[in-house]
Amino acid sequence: MANLPPEHGLRRALTNEMHARPFASLTAPQRATHLAMLSGEDAAEADRRHVADLCARLGAAGPARGDTHRMVDLGAVRLKWERHAEFSTYTFFETPALETPADGTSAIFAAPGFDSLPAEWLAGLPGELLVGTRLALATAATAPFDLAALTRLFGSDNLAGSTVASGAAAVFLDFRIHEDGFGHILVHDRHLLPRQAGRLAQRLLEIEAYRTMALLALPIARRYGANLGRAATRLTDITGLMTAIRGGLSDERRLLSELTDLSAEIEGMAAAADFRFGAARAYYALVRHRVDELREERISGLQTLAQFLDRRLAPAMRTCEAIAERLERLSRRIGGTGDLLRTRVDIQLEAQNTDLLRSMNRLARLQLRLQQTVEGLSVAAISYYLVGLVSYAAKAAKSAGLSVNAELVAGIAIVPVVAAVAFGVRRLRTHLRVESGGRERNPDADGA
């Protein structure tokens, strides 16, 4: 091997992905029994283990850990297992000894090889059966081709059919579940190559599986359609009440609470439906692509698969798309209404807060005036007391023989005592404000 630069860790895995999920090689006569089990996004390993268990029972090599597909020969049948995003498909191929049915009965779709598998293994398949299809690959010598025989075979004349693969085969199906619990597909092999037959069978089986998976969104769309109608009516009522309310904060808060509940309900529906609607779009795109790959040509008297699906599947998908868009629009409307209502509530709260601040400023000014009054009274009381003490001291000195006029001394002491007391009270107030972290305020400026 030539000396190559270091490989990217995913180089070989990405290259091998181009060869993943190979088609089976089929030669008429052939029967395929196809099961699609809806097991959920987290069941890949459980599905793989179940296939590995069957392979171990029958002495075949099963899928390794991390594998998402496996083609294995089990003797009576060949099993092709594929793991998809949320479901697994199990296709069992067998080569029967077909005989031309004299009466065109559904014996052509019998599958003794499939029925020979362990019953407990079949019953234990993870998930729930969503799609069950039996496909018969036959030549014109072993299967009916005229419309009357096809009607007897399928039990109905409401069939879809066309020639495909540039005329190499013709396919017929009715998209029904028959008495055996399976849908039926008949493929007339005119001159298909083995790999070409395998691709054709795979496309037809995938059309059945993806069609059903896409339709899983339809019941959700129908259920949510009625809920969205009620939600839209409620939103209209709330919007109407908003225009009728004038200045009632409690009423606006009540409406905001109702709108919040409505928004939670809509967002819950959107979260629950988002994956299903997105998956439906993806599955529907796959169905259309698989149908295009058939390169259908019309058979006189029958509708093609594309026509059948356009009449039945396309309207269902349009319904899902319409509900998804309606859900998104309603969510945006609720969001816009909520923003408007919250803005009105915020304006009301700001007005209340402004009134509250004004009231607090008025109270602060009154408290300051009262404090100043109390300080003035305190200065007068303390000064009166101190002047009294000076008068008593002067009288005591006079009694001790000193020539002192007590009344004059008391009168002279009034001015310095009052000044000293006033200065001391002011210093004390300033010191207390500094200690408490406050600062001087001008209440008149606050109220301006």
C-alpha cells in the first residue's frame, strides 16, 4: 500500500455508508413478508439484540453491536433487518413453489416460510406492528394479469397498478389490510434482473412503510385542529377585553394570567406535534421520491401509484402542514398579544411606582420638618436648663460673698449657651448620618 497521509477518523465509515443497506437479489418466483415495528427512537439496541437472538437460535451470524442493518440466510427464509430513526423493518424472503391459481385466490400471498419462524420470537418483536405487507414476485405464468383475475385476487377492483422500470415489470396493489393481516403487492416480472427486482421490491415496501409513518401525523392534526379553534376564539376574547379595560391593573393582570395559560397550552401542543409533523414531511418526501424512481407507465383501466397517493396521501399531508402553520401563527399571535399586555401592565406599574415615590418624598419632607422642629425645641430646652445652671452657680457665688449679679450673668450666658447647644446638636446629627452611611439631602429639591 502506498504511503498515505493520516486518515480522518470517519473516512472509511463514510465511504462504507455508500454501500450500506444493500438491495436483495430476487428471482421470480419470490415472496417477501415485510414488517415495520414502531419501537421508538431509543430502541435500536433492543431491536438489534432481538435479531441477534434469532440468528443465534438458527446458527447464523447476527448483527454486531452498533449495526443498523443485516441480511442473513436463515435456511427457510432470508432475513433483511433495517433500523430506521424510530422503527425497524424485518423483511423475510422465501422462494416458494408457485402454482397457477385456478380461481385467482389469495393463495399466491401465503408465506409458509415466514410462518415457520419461532412463534415466541415473532410475538416478542420490540414495538408495535405498524406495517405488514406481503409482496409476491411472479411471472405471468404463475399469477393472474387480467383485470378480472386481479379483482378476485385482491378482493376489490379499487386497485393501483402500472408498468415500471421501463416496462420490465408491472405492479399491482390496493393499500388495504386483508384478512391475513397484511397488505398485498403483486409484481409481474417480465424481464427484471435479480438486482433490479430487489430494488423494485425494496422501493414498493418502503412506499408502504413510509406512507404509513407519514400518516401518523394525521390523527394529531385532526385532534389539534379542534383545540386550535377554541384557542383562537379565546385569544380573540382576550384581545377584545384588552380594548375594553381602561386603567384596571387587576383586570389586566387577570388577562395576562389567562394569556399565559393559553400560551402554555399552545406551546405544549407545538412541542408535542413538532417532531411528528417534521417526521411526516420527511417520510412524505421519501414516498414521493420512491414513487418517482419507479418510472411508472399507465395501464389502461387502472390508476397509477402516484395518482392513488396524490388523491389519498397528499390531502392528509396538506392537512398536517396547515395545522402546523396554524399552530405557529397562533403561537406568534399569542406572543404579540402577551407583549402588548405586559407593556400595558408595566406602564400601570410605573405610574403606581411614580405616585408611591411622590408620596414617600412628601413623607420625607414632613419628617424632616418635624425633626427640625424637635431639634429646635431640644436646643431651647437644653439651653434653658444650662442657663438655669449658670444662674444657680452665680447665685451660689454671690452667697459666698462675691459681688456677682446673678441675673446679669444668666442673661449674658443665654447667647453663648444657645449657640453652643445648637452647634453641638448639629454636629451630633451630622455624625449620626455619617455613621449610618447617609448623606445630606435637600427635601425641597426632591420635591421640585
